[in-house]
Amino acid sequence: MKKIMLLLGGARSGKSHFAQEYARQNAQKVLFVATATAGDEDMLHRIEQHKKSRPATWTTLEAPDHLAKEIQETFSDEDLVIIDCITLLINNIFSRYNENQFENIPDSILEDQVISEIGELISCLNEVPASFVLVSNEVGLGIVPDNRMSRLYRDLLGRANQMLAQKADEVYLMVAGIPLRAKSSKNNPIS
């Protein structure tokens, strides 16, 4: 039975590990969609470590943007698609602009791009017959950022997470490697 699961949490909260263990236990064929790009040596090292943690039998798709299109073009007969992560997907939209451009770009331009990307992903979730595990950071639990870019990033990632949580059958908040169920297909907080 097809299921859509959203995993939220802070950095190093166990989101990716939980997603991979879930896939190992519940799927024969897995498509792993990686959104990270190696902008520096540290990130390159992190990406390599991530690759080593995944079974060689899984198909990996590196897709920093236009996720829905990339998934639909790559998908064959996988049981489960892991998208790791939405956080970097939104970051990649912001990274299209240099610092000087960013100062002059209206919030609505970035908001439209994020909403479009997530809207296309939701359509993909409807069309692709596999189950999905979506990984994203919860960045709204800290202090209010001191600059426009960080505040807008926090706000738009929060909006993307809300859109995906509405679509998801199950939502978990990861805390120190422990999954806390925030939503199950059996409960709907709004009745």
C-alpha cells in the first residue's frame, strides 16, 4: 500500500538514518534522490559518507532542483523513493542568486519558486506509484534570524514543510534519533 512519510528534525537528529532503515525493512527496490551539491570540501566529504551508508543495490538520483521532473524521468519500478532532503532543495533555489542579486530580489520571486517546486513535487507524489519518504529540517525552533535571507529561508522552508505535511500520511519529528509521531493516517488534527 502506497504511503507518504515526512521526517522532520534538526541537524543530526537521525532523519536520514531512520529513512534508510525504514527502506531496508519495507522495500525491495529503492530510488534515493539526493539534493545536495558539493560546494566545498566538507560538503563533498559528507556526500561521500552518505553514499557509503546506502546499499549498492539502491538507485541514486542526484537532483538539486526540478525534483518532480527528474523523479518521473528516472523512476522505473521502485517500491520506495527517499528524497533527502527538502532543506537542501530550498537552499538550492536560494543559491541561484548571488549576494548582490539577493538584496534586490522581491520575496515573492523566491516564494513563487519554492511553491512551484513543492507543488510539482506534490503532483509527482500523486502520480508515481511508489511510497515516498521525505526528509527535511525543522528550522523554526530557534531564535529569529538576524538577516533577511535567513528569515526568508526559514519562512519558506517552513511553508514547504507545511505543504508536504498536509500531503503526507505520516509525519515524524526526529529528536536525538527517536521518531515522535506527529501525524498518522488514522488521525487528522482538523476534523
